[in-house]
Amino acid sequence: MTPAINQLKKAKVDFSLHEYDHDPSCKNFGNEAADKLNLQPEEVFKTLLVSDDKLFFVCIVPVTGTLNLKRAASALKVKKLRMAEPKEAERLTGYLVGGISPLGQKKALGTLIDQSALEYDKIYVSGGKRGLDIGLSPQDLAAQCRQGQFSDIRES
């Protein structure tokens, strides 16, 4: 069990687990998950960490898109954001890049979820390790994230 799964079980949230054999040579983790789990890529979301050089935040966007840093900064009411370095992301979350879950992180961070998640009954996010995804409702995901809120943060 990963910290993400433990958090959902403790909160009695309805979720499903989806495991697949991760190819160590694959670096496009989200698309690999969608492909191997036979899911629509638009319903699989990646977890990204960003910083305004004072605080860190989590942004969750579909694997088919990219994060718009200006929109995310506006939604978080900060001047400017940058992507966190992989080592920073791993240190703050306790997870390895490619397996960073928005749930069960070592340090709970303010979280933005792209509003496209609301188009689905269930979305899929990393379960806390490469080769493991969790399916849950976008509303349950937001409720389990620190200050989880929906906003239009993906690149058009």
C-alpha cells in the first residue's frame, strides 16, 4: 500500500486500483498509463509541482495537455510560477517522478485541478508508484487534496 491508497482507505473514499507493468525506458508516464490501462488519455491526469520561489503547489492536468503557468499563477494569486525541479518534487512528496500522486504526500500542498476533470465521473491519477493508478471522482480527489480547487489551468 502506498500513502495515497492509505489516505483514501482511511477517509473511506470510493476508488479503484489499476496496475500495469511499467517500462523503465518509458519517460511519458501518463501516456503509458492510458495506453496500458486502455483508458482515454483525456481522463488520465498527471501531477505536477510548481513554485513561486516561496511556496510549492500541486497542479493536476490531463496527460494530453500541458500546464499553463500564467493561468495557474493567477488562480493561486501569485505573481509567477516555475516548474519544480524533479529532486524538489521527490523531496516534498515522498514519491519518485513518474509516480507522484496528488494524495498522501509528505507535505500537503495547495492543489489546483484542471476543470476538464469535471467532465468525467472518474479520473485517474498516480497511485504513488510507477505502474499504479487510482480511479476516483474529481470531487473526491479535490476533497482529499489540501485546498483542492478546480480551475482552467491547461494550455489551450
